[in-house]
Amino acid sequence: MGAMAAPGITSPARIKLTDLIALDGLPSENYKLAVANLAQSLRSFNAAIIQVPESENVLLRCVLDSVRMFFHSKPVVGADTLHVEDLQNWNNTVGYYAEPQHSKEIFDFRPGRMNVGGAAVLELPPTGLPELFASLGRAARIILDAISISLELQSFSFTDLLDNVPLKEGETATSVLSSCCHNRPGAHFSANVMNPVQAAPPHSEGDAEKGLLTLLKSDKPGLQIRDVQGRWFVADADLDPQDMVLFTGMSLYQATGGYLGPSKHRTDNIADLGQAQGSMPFGRCTVAFKLMPSSSAILHCSAMTNAGHHVGGHFQQPIPVQDFMQRSVDQLSSRSGVSAFSFAAPLEVIVPATAQSKAAMKRKKQASRGKPLAPSKRLRLEAQRVLKERVQEIADSKGLKIRYCNLKECEEQHLNAMNSPCAALRAQMGWPAGVPFVHPHDLPNKAKQAFLEAYEPGWTAAQDAELPMRDASQAQHSHMFSYMQCSK
């Protein structure tokens, strides 16, 4: 697989869903290239563009039109439709509800939940939801299996986390087809309901889904995703009719032992509101299929360890999905026993996905941020950046497969042995002498400095110590200038 790694990409990859379908026998060249492009796009941009077949595109357009008319016909939003997050019943949301703090209205479809009592049974839902749920459910499973292949796992490694296909009698789907309308004109909130425009900040710090994968289609641009460098870009700008945006969630991050990070995303409320008040009378509508782990499943990393990947001790402890989902994203990022995923420091730059390779990009100003990062955290972030920008590039160009050692074992045995398991790989990659061949995140600080000095020309510990003292806006300007130079 390493020899088939795609060259460096400057925007999220566009991948045909049909190219990701695995067949018996040897993989085709199209399949290997599609899997490599998917892996690199998720690694670099936390997103990819999936092109569904034309037959599915017709169904997708019909449902999106039906969703638009469904929300347009809704009356004024009142207090009785407000949604209060219930982490205990995370997989029970169904039917229509509103989230004024996020300036949106939602209709959730879950097979097995539409026949229960309550408001949902009185609702006439948008047409085509069962058919689209089945179609996108198949697509999401195909993509999930392609991700497992890109990690060199066994086929269907994550199947035990998913709902039965088909559902058994009396079972309820945990995955959900969620239709949404942002900033609908005429959705004026009553006096006892918060005004959505006032409640929702135009550019928040973003959020991460707690599921495995999300496939999203919108009728207007507005979805922003943060890449690994901390840059926000519009992921659904100028998409073709058959294109859907793919991004990953916290459950997949946990199941892969941290190898595949969750995607932070947000909605551009300013753009949505401008369109809603202009010639677009419906607001911005989206349809998103969220592939969720079954409520009875257990998140574990056995597939990763069986494939020879190093999984840190904090991921080795299995956790029931029901417990995992009852915690907020912030709690999942800080709770004892699970390592915190380090999102790159955000840059308030909106980079259109279709223009990332052009030099003429506009940059938005950002006020200076708070106190600087601690030196140890700064060192860790720098090591992670260099790993992605330098080391992975060397490995891809030489077709090498990186498998890190155990820190203690490498320090005590491998570094002083001529024929150690990692000796040849260290030599081919130019790994610095005396530095254990482990993931830079696990290196001691002095070893991190040696790692940075080897792969980042001109980097010194003294230079890194000065970085937190710089003005934040200057640092961001430097990052943006470098990005524009690389994009020319």
C-alpha cells in the first residue's frame, strides 16, 4: 500500500464511491489509489469529497428538495419544539425539533423509532428518507471498510461496532439521517425562546461528532472544517451535484487508537443569514447521514494491535459505547484513561476548498489570543507538525510502512543493536541517532528536540522557546504566508 500512496494534495480529495468498493481477489489499481487518496485526505484535511453514483444522486436531490419544502412549510418556532440535549438517551432523537442557540431546525430519521408515540407519529416527514438512509448506510460502511484497509487492518474490522443489517425485529437504528435547516426566514422565535441570530456566534471554535463517520450534502456552502494545520476551509463550496462531504468523529478516533483524528467543524452563520435575507428564501438546508456505533457495542483497539500498530495504554482499555456517548466531547477529550486529541491551534482563515491551490486567498484578521502555550506543549505540537509534514512525506516517497517501537524496548535494546527490528527503517528515513524509534508524541522532551533539529532545518530549542512570546497575529501571518507560497 505504501508504494501506492498518492502524491501531496492541496485540497480534500474527490473519490468515487464505486472505486472504494472492495471485491474478492487482488485489489485493482483504481481501488488502491482511491484508498490511498482517502487516507491522505483525511490525514491532511480531516475531510474528503465522496462522489456517489448517478442513481443515488437522483434520490439525494429529491430528498434535499423535500427537506427544503418541509422546513419552509413549518410554522413559527415555539418553546414546545426546543431540544434539550439528553446524553442518557443520545440515540432517541426523532422527528422535528429546534436548536435556537445554533440557529437551526432539525428532523431526525431513525428506522425503528418512527412508530413510537408522541409528536413524531403526527408528523408528515420529508419523502424518501428510508430509501436514502439505506443508500447512505451502505456508502458509509464501504468507506469505513476502506479506512480499515488503509490502516492495514483485516476487512470489516469495525463491523462488530455497527447495527445489524438488516435490523432484527424490535431493534432500533443508532445511526441517524439528520435533515437540517439553518437560519430559515420566518422562523421567528417567540418571546420565551432565544433569538437564534443573537444566540449563535458567527464563528465558533467548532465541534466534533461523536459517531464514526458523517456524509453531508448541502444546498448552499457554509460547512467549515479545520485541517491539521488549524486552517478553517469551506468544505462544501462549489461541489458537483453528486458530491458529499465526508468527515470523521470521536468514536473512530477511539477505535483506531488515535491514528485517525476527529474532524472539527462549524457552520458559517453570517453567510447563511446573508443568503436567507437575500434571494434565497429557504435558508440553508442539509442532509447528513451519521454512522454511529451500536449502543450495545464496546469500543476497542484490538484490530489495531492485531495489525501491529502501537496503541498507547490510554486506548487499550475498552469502553462501552453507552458510557462513551453519555459524555460530552470536552469530557471525552479530558477524562482520565483516554488521551486528549490535540487539535491544531485555529487560524481564522476561511479557505475555499476549490481554491486552495491558488495564491490569491483572503485572510481574516484575528485578535491576539490569550496566554502563550507552555513550552512542553509547544514542543509536542511542533513534533506532531514535523511528523506530518516531513517524516510522513519521506515514508510515502520511499514506499515505507512506519511501525513504531515500544519506547522502553527501543531505548534498552534496539538503539545499541546492529540488527534491531527498526535499524533498517531508521537508516532509510534518516532518523536521528540516539533517538528511540517511537511516535514523536511519546518521546521525552530532549529526544523531541533532537527529532525536530534533524527534520526541521534551522530549528533550535532556543528558537522554539521564543515562539510563545511572539504576538499571535504575527505567528498566524507567518503560517498563512508559508501556506500561500506552497500553494503557488
